[in-house]
Amino acid sequence: MEYFKYLRQFVGHKPIILPGSVVIILNDQDEVLLQKRHDENWGLPGGLMDLGESFEAVAKREVFEETGLVVENLKLLNVYSGTKYYLKIPNGDELYSATVVYYTKDVSGDIKIDYSESKDMKYFMTDNLPNELIDTDKEFIEEYVSRKSEKAS
């Protein structure tokens, strides 16, 4: 059983802290891989931590489960947490996310969509992201682009 589901048995809908990781996966053209979810929003591949996992292990596991891709040489972009990352989801569950964001171009394998979690996968130019991109993931990608620009100058 996933850890957050286990916790929910005890706390119901009350706020909990949920740690997780996402990965900005880049191809040779510096396009970012996004997944279209069943709610019609696009987002970065990633997910929640299970007991005993490191943030990097979460990132690698979730990317593989959701995309079929193997990612290596993950570079830390930032850690995002705090009141800005409070969510109340439609079923009434409340949470504060603590998300570690990585980026990498070191990717192997072929995309295999897990249709239980995604409707589509597609690479996008970072200056032409879909309007339906999750706000937090847009923030993560914008920080990546900003830092990349700083290094180039």
C-alpha cells in the first residue's frame, strides 16, 4: 500500500505533509517531457515517496513507472515547500507538498505510457508550454530555464 494511503486511514482528510520528486527530462533539443493526465492537465513525471526511499529513488521509480524511461545523473534544481504548496483535492484530502525537483538529459529507453496515470506524453519547447500545464510544474520549468540562462551569460 502506498504510504499516503496508509496515513489517510488514520488522519482522514486532515492536512499531511507529502514528500515527492519530479524530473524535468530534456531531449537533445532541450525540450521537456510532459505527461497529459486524466484531468486534462499536463505535468512533469514524478510522484510521492514511499517509506525508506530517497528523493532520488522516488524520482527514478516514478519516471520509470509513468514513462518507461530510465533516468540517470539527476541534478538537483530546487526543493519546494511551504504554504504556497498547500492543496485540497476534490475528495477533501488536504496536503502540503514538499517536492524535490531534478533535471537530466541522461535518459534511456522508449516511452511506454502507463494509461492508468496518463493519457499522453510529449516533448515541448520550454518557450511553448501547453496552457493546461500545472502551475507548480510551470514554476519548476521556469526556474530551470532561468538558471540555464544565467549559466550561459
